[in-house]
Amino acid sequence: MAPAAPARVVVTAIKQQVTATFKQRDGHTLHVRKATVAEPKLQELYAILGLSPSPGGILKSVI
């Protein structure tokens, strides 16, 4: 008997990240990065896989 083929998951929806960059008065640069909200079908897939639909939250860095 042949071994079962591995399960394959193909995700066609894409999440995007947005980065906003601000020059501050003190000369530093503030970068704020946030991921977009997953589409409903992608949210379903994340729920099935036990993953967060919005990993990472908001990331702020000052350079």
C-alpha cells in the first residue's frame, strides 16, 4: 500500500503590511508598521490552523 500524500494548503489571499515613516523634530525617524486585517476566508483558515488572524500587532521603532 502506498503512503498517503501529504496535505497541501494553498493560500491565495494576501495580507499586506503598511509602514508609515515620520521625521521628528529632534532629527530621529519614527517608523510604524501594521499588518492589514485578513480577509474572511483567510481568517477561517487561521482559525482552523489555530493561528492569530493579526499576528504582530503594531510595531514602532525610532531611529
